[in-house]
Amino acid sequence: MADELTQVHLTGEQIRALAHPLRLRLLGQLRLAGPATATSLATALATNTGATSYHLRQLAEAGLVIEEQRAGSGRQRWWRAAHDMSSFRRSYYDGDPEATAAAEWLQRQQVSRFAELAENWRRALPGETPAWQDTAEISDYMLELGSAQTQAMMRDIEEVIERYRKFGLDEPAPDTRSVALYTSALPRIEGVMEGGKSGTEGGEGGSGEDDATGDEADR
């Protein structure tokens, strides 16, 4: 049976520590590939061991990674992620401008990462099997919901995701692979057209078919 995911609600100290390009990549790599040394992480992330060692220590001080004791490892230090996933919301950091800025930075990184993954898939699509070409998709919907209804919907979606996460681990399919799944629920800003232009500058409202999406939880 698949284990339950461990989650951390990022404190102000933790989100400030995580708001750094290499630290974010280090934590993501440890969560994706499992325990590693500073040397192997430097190779995987195309950087140097001095940088990975320093930033791993910063993540450890914030409680986001843990040094793992391994017999026979000599002077090599092994590190693992302290949690399977992180979550945060801007409201956690009211009164802490630095943590709020860190949360905003992480949100921008999530949007950029999604765009990067989508573009990588688009380029690789011709070489994929017909099954995967027809499976991978991006969909969007425009709903009329209140804030409490939106939150309830997102919790329901998370339950479905967790069910399929366990299903994939317990009963792996022959063509199993890592699948990036992003969720978002973003209120549409009235009077603002795609591209950030004001609706008063001309043009008609869109149908919502090309809305960009993001998320507040850093997985």
C-alpha cells in the first residue's frame, strides 16, 4: 500500500529559505528522486558541489531537508526531503513583508514552471506514443462560484488526486511515468483582458478558453 503523503505548511522562516532558485530545485530533486549527496545533486542540477552543500545546509536549518545517516558512506553526507509536499497561502504571512514577497516569488516560479513543462511536452509530442498523445491535455473551465464553494471544490479535487496517486503506486501500469498535474482556481479579474490590458481599451471579452492558471501549493 502506498504511504500517506507528509505535508508542511510553510512558516515564514521556511518560505523565506525556499525562495531561492537553487534551493527550490534542490528540494524538488530530493522529493522527486529520493535521498542524494551534494555531489550527485550538483551533477543532476548542473552546478557545483560547493553551492549545493551550502544551500542544503540552509534548507536543513529551516527544517526542509534532513541529513540521513548511512553506514559505510564515509565522509559523504546524504540528504533527504523532510516532507513530501509543501503548502502555503499569502494569508499565512500577514505582517511579514519578506515572507509575503517570498510567497509571491514562489507563485511566479510555479507559473513559469508550468509554462516550461507545457512547452517541453509540446516539443516532445511528435515522438510520443499515440496513447500518450491522446492522454496528456490542458483543459480550462469558467464557473460561477463563491469563495467557500471554490475551496470545497479544490478539496474534492485533491481527494481524487490522492486516490489516483495511491492507485498508481499500488498498481503501476506498463507505461507508468511521472505525470505533472497542476490545479488552480483563479477568480477572473473584471475589466482586464488577456495580456493585462484594460477592457476599456477596445476588444471583446474572451470565452475563457485560453486563461492561464497557477496554484498556491508548492509540491
